[in-house]
Amino acid sequence: MTATRVSVATAVLLLMLQAAHGAEAPAGASSCTGCHAAQAGVGAMRALNGMAAADIADKMTAFKGGSTPATIMDRIAKGFSAEEIRALAAWYAAQKP
Amino acid sequence: MTRASRRGFLEGAAAALLPLPAIAQGAAPKVVVVGGGFGGATMARFLKRASSKIDVTLVTDAATFTACPFSNHVIIGLREMAAQQFGYAQITAEGVTLAASAARGVDAAKRTVSLANGSTLAYDRLVMAPGIEIDWKGLKGYDEPASEIMPHAWKAGEQTLLLRRQLESMEDGGKVVMSSPATPVRCPTAIYERASLIAWYLRARKPKSKLIILDAKDTFSQQRNFQNAWKELYPDHLEWVSLSQGGGVSSVQVPTKTFVTDFDNFDADVANPIPPQKAAAIAQSTGLADRTGWCPVEPLSFESQLIPNIHVIGDAAMTGAMPKAAFAANAQAKVCAVAIAALLRGEKPAEPRLINTCYSLVAPDYGISFAEVFKPANGMLVDVEGAAGSSATNAPAEVRAREARYAEGWFKAITAETFG
């Protein structure tokens, strides 16, 4: 029995506990669907569910840095750190489109 | 580590993660949500999504909800009221129980809500999303009968249609007067959107007419964008009178549709006073509001700072920097739903981030926006530094048109998420 096995077991347990009440979204994620409808084709903005994580993270980072023109995302992206952007991107990539 | 000690370790880890609260051991936890607007309807739906085990009851006496965003388009005849109305069929299909009655009182000690239909609902957690009511003592001379002559149209519905009919029947050459109160009020930016769209209507249909806004403020959100657009689009049709220019209205006189300021009287052909507001009556009578008239909440779970086990979201809540708007109510509801699910499991809610976006239409094809990101600090929600801001003041027409389309897209997305 190694420490690794214990931590793997703990991680699995944690995942099971999370799954039992639905994986929790990272901070800020729940606000996005106010504009980016979960269902594709609703509204004017692209649905984020199922987008590649790298794609979301690259776009958010470019909006934040001002290298991509934007109407509103340049302002919103400035509210999130690089780490928070990675967490948002990973979470939306894992959601069913 | 032995097998026994490993099991002990895992059980210990589980216990640390999931201390069982009393309610988790018995019947399904009960959450009652009062109010069926953007806050309450989103709340009921997302609570059920956060945990299907929670027994969720949505209390609303309206069979359909009438949305305020885009109701300024209804006033100028560009949109019909049916496009503003949403039902609860999808929400009940997802397992939420609908109590089609008005909440009349709350017994916070017994944790019960009494309804107008005579029934009583018990709760483990109560969510109040009752919205605003007009502060009838806030503007001298303005009471409920007066609002039938001088409609406020600040709650979408019959008032919206009354203002529309008055504008339609006004002679060309008439004068429309609006008054704007001090903040905080529901969606203050929508006052300037309304003024803009009425000016657009006058320019197109009744070009000898004019709109005047008498304001209790000297500054407002997106002021430069609005004022630049007014100069460009409505130089002859819209006049803004700031507080320091004498815009503060001290009273209104109903028969003559007169706005009285310290310096002058403004007689209107169509009068649209936006009166001061406060949290709705049920929030006041429950004791959730403080001297400001609004309900202070703590920023992780929106639990009342005054009464435990009751959460307040949407326009009635006082959160710090978040404005009273549909986007904000919907964003708060989703955070609050996850927080309540955590509290019912005996866990501490996670630290949230919330976004608010307010779109305003200065003309049907000319949109501007203000966006903010919020985080908890010092017991309230504050702006994340650097993230708050308006649309660029020098944006070309193509960008204004795109923001107008995005505004409509936002309305479709948020109403689909809330009701659809």
C-alpha cells in the first residue's frame, strides 16, 4: 500500500462524491449562459458547451489582452485570471453540446 | 497502511467532506422560492438541477411572467406584449412544484410561508425574489390612481400598454416629460434607453414633438455613449435636464400632468415619472429590508444579513456593486442555487464570480453595453478591478448595430434559460 494508492482512492472518492451532486462549475461559469445559451442556435452568441478547452482559453486570453477585437468580451475577460480562464475552459469543454 | 486503517482513512475523509446535516438524514429538504421573475424562476430551475432530491416550490400568483427588458420597444410599438410573456410549464416539467398564489406572510421562527389561498408551506431554506414595488411616498403627489394618468411603466404589463396608447394618441407637437429618480432603482440605464427610444419614435412619427428628462442625478451609467448618441440622432427631440440644471422633481400635479421642480413647472402631454422604489411588500413585512428599503445579503450565498435561512436575490437584494437588472438576477439565482444545495449538504458555499451585462438600445439598430465582473469582498460584492466598462465611445455604426443584435440575442438566451 503506497501513499499514491491512497491519494488515487481519495481522488476517486472525491469524484464520486462530486458526481453524486453534479460536478460544480468553477467560479463565474454559471454567468456565461446568460448570453451564451447552453443550447446551440438560441440567441446571437456561440454556445460554449463542448467547445475545445484550448479554443475557449485562447479566445478569452486574446480578449483579455486586447489582441482580438470585441464588443463586450474584452471587458468581461479582464475579470478573470489565467488560472480561472483555464478552469472555465476545461469545464465548458466537458459539458454536452 | 493496513486495510482497516485505509477504510478508516477513507471514511474519515468522507465524513470531513460531508458532515450530515439533520435534514439530510430525513425527508427531502424543502426550498420555497417566492417570485416568478428572472431571479425566482431561474432559482427554482437551477435548484432542481443542482440536486433533484430537493423539494422545490415556486410561489407566484401570475400565470405568466411579463418581462421588463425590451418592454421599451413595446412602448414605441416595435414589439408586441406577447413577446414579453413567459409561462412556467417547462419549469414544472422539470420537477418544480408551482404554488399559484401570492405569498402573504413569513414566519421565520417556524420557517413557514403563508399564501393568499390559505395554505402554508414549510421550508428549510426560503428564497425571496419578489422584485420591486413603487415607493408611493417617494414622489409627492404621485399615488396609485395618479399612475393611471401618468404611467410609470416600471413594472411591465398594463402600465406599459397605457404609456404606449398615450404616445400613440398624442398630437404631433406634443411634449413628453419623463422624470428619473436617485439610485438605487430597478435598471436605471433603462430610463435613458426609454428616453432614447421614445425620441426615436417622435422623430419618425411626430417630428414636431419633443421629450424632456428631468433627472435627480448629474451622472449616470454609459452617460458619454448616451449623450453622444443623443447629439447625433435626436438633437431636436431629446433634452436631458440634470440635477444641477434644475432637473430634480419635487412633486407632480396629476390633472395637468405637471412636474414641479425648484425652478420651474413642466406641463406634459404625456407624462412618465419613474418614481423611487423599494423591495417588494413581502420582503418589507418579513423584515428583510433595512432602512434603505432594500435587503442586505451576504455575498457567498445571498443569505439575508437580517434573518437566517432566508436568501434574497434579484432587484430586492442589496448586494453591493451589482445593479438591479435581469442579467444580474439570473446570475445571482444560479450562484444562490449552488450555494443552497451546498448548505443543505452541510458544506460551505464556494467563492463565486458573477457577471452582469446591461445592453441599452439608443435606437433599434444602435446598441451600447456595460459589463462588470463581481467578487465577494468585505461582506458584499465588489467590482473586479479593470473588468467594468462601457462600449467604446468611438465605435463605428457597424459595432453599434452588432451590439443591438447581441442585445436581442441576450434576451432570447436568458429567457430560454429561465423559462424555455
